[in-house]
Amino acid sequence: MVGRRPLGRQFGWLWAAYAVSAYGSGLGFGAFPLIAVLALHAGPAEVSALSAVGPAVGALVAVPLAPWVEFRRKRPVMIAMDLARFALMATIPVAYAFGWLSFVHLLVVSALVAAAKIAFNAAVGAYLKALVRPDDLLVANARFESTNWSSLAVGPPLGGAAISLFGPVTTVVADALSYLFSALGIAAIRSREEAPRRTGEPPARVGTLLGGWRHIMGHPGLRALYLNQILVAGLIMATEPLLAVLLLRQLGFPPWQYGLVFAAPCAGGLIGSRLARRVVARYGRQAVFRTVGTLRAVWLIGLAFVRPGIVGLVTVMAVELAIIINMSLYTPVLATYRLEHTPKHLVARTLSAWSIGQQASIALLTTLAGLLADLTSPRTALTVAGLLILTTPLLLPRRNHMPQHEPEPAHSDSRHTTTRH
């Protein structure tokens, strides 16, 4: 089992800090769209803009942060980004309490938090590669993935109930505090971290800023996985604000039910993440990329058929469960492959470039989906997203486009190879 493999005390602190932050974010899942709808009475275009413009601006801010993260010790960077997110998120309940909260305020906080998240994740990836052995990277990434999904299984229904009882900004307080506790957990790590070696290249040079993208686009396997991932993530995330409007406003679901339809299927994330290591060992990484990568994309169209009442709840939960099981199996395998095929001096910039591209895709597709929903209806926009995502498996890498040292399952033979690939 993934959960029983020891990775050391220092990884334990990192994992605990990640868990605290993940559970806080789980409580605050969808908090900004909920606040926009319930407190600021925003429409579909505004809710989509909130989910799109903030992360897009955050991605731009994160571009010069990438080399800054690369050439610094990663643990202080993680602590600083956690404290920055705590301070930013705390401004929302304060502004709400004094009647100052506005749509622009939410946009600004969304952008800055998105930039801090990109820098934090880049630092975590680089730190993780130095903290655990190469053979343990998949196990470590699977633990992060299972923690993420378990937090989403527990957090949204509790967050929805808290919002119903105490108001729309309640979960933002919990989310803000989780970043503070995460910073304390990272500060407890006592392993010695070497200072990154300076390359002599000025951080502001274009070549340094774009080093991550140059590595991704120059690597056949990473390039294919990157292009596929930014489209899949963008189309899936573009449905979140559409569902918020459809479920909360048009179909009349209360906030706790809105949280439930996203939370219950997240139990599937525990299944997929815990299977990742064994599935790779049995079938090989390439089979996971092709088969599971395809299965992530075929279910989204089901959201176009959501109806009121229990049938609607079951429809959304079934679609989300199918997507999440496949995503949670696929993601740690992708994260491990990305770290294994990235030189140490490029890890932070590569992870930043990956996150920035993904955020930009989410922003663009969410904006377009919101505009389409305004012109037609949220259901029509959901249908278009569901149809477009069916084309994304065409971007997945084929065996002959992967590096020659791609690992094969230990028991593979020629018969298995031809059937899998």
C-alpha cells in the first residue's frame, strides 16, 4: 500500500503541512464563486471572470517569480508563500465585516493568491526531488494526491454547511488559517538544504525566464503531456463556475448540496492515488498515460444532462466520480515523470512554466465558457466543453515519441507490449 511505505520524518513534516493547507482549501472549495453569487449577486459572466481573470493575472505575476524561486533555498520560499496567502485571504472576511467587500477585491486577492500558489508548488516540487529518493517519488506524489482528494471529500460539505449557518466568508477564514499552520509545519523541517548553484545568468534575462518552457517544448514526452494537460485542466475547470450558476441559481440547490455533489465523489481520489504505484508496476507508465489519460476526458459531457432534484445530484456525482478516479491515478504518475525528466537546475522553472500554462488555459477557457453561457445558457456551455474535451486524447504521447529510457513494467514481454501499446 502507498500509505505504508516509510519516507522519513522530514517528509512527514512536509506531508503534514500539505495536509493542513489542503484541508483548509477543501473547506474553502468554490468559496469565491459562492461569495460572488450569494453576497455580491454576480451573474454567469462575472463569476466566470472571477475564476479566470484572477488566475490569469496571477500566472503573469508568477513568470518573473520562477527564476527567483529557482535560485533560492526552497523551504524559506514555501514559508513566505504560505504567509503571503494567509495575509491575502484574511483581507476578505475583514472587508466583508466592514461592508467594504467588492468584486474587484475578490479579483485582486484571487490573482495574488494564484501567483503565490504557483511559486509555492514550484518550490515544493524542487524540494521534494531533493528530499526523497528517486524510487520514492511516485509514492510521495501519490500521498499528496490522496491527501488532496480526501480533503475535497471532507471539506466542501462541511464548508457548505458552515456557509449556510455562519455566512459566505466563513470558509475563507479557515482557508487563511490553514496557510499559517502550513508555514509552521514547514518551519519544523530540520533537514539541511543546500543553496542552489548560481549559473551566472541574470534572473531577468528572457532565456532564464523562459527556461522552463524551453525544456518542456524540447522534450517530446513532456511536450505532449503538457499540451494535453493544459487543455484537459482548462476544460474541466471551466465547468466549475457554470455549475455554480446552474446548480445554485437556476436549479435551486442549497449550498450544502452544491458542496456535497463535489465532495462525495472525491472518495474516488483515494482509490486512484493508492492504485497508481501498482498500476504502473503492472502495466507500465505509457499505458497509464494513454489509457487513463483518455478515460479522464470521456465523462465531462454528462454534466450537460443535469436535472433538478435527486436525479441531478446523482448525475453530477457519477460524472465527478469517474473523472476523479482517473485523474487521481494519472496525476502522480505525470508528476513523477515530470520530475524524473527535468534537470535539478530547471525544476522550479519547469514546474512554474507548467502551472502558468495551465492557469492561462483555465483562465482563457473559463472566460470563453462564461461568455458562451451568457449568450446562450450554462447548459449549452457545459455541452460544448464536454464535446471539446473528447478531442484531447489525440495529444497524448505515443510510445515512439517518448524517450528511449522510458521504464517498462518488470514483468513485460513482447505479447504484453504489443497489446498495451
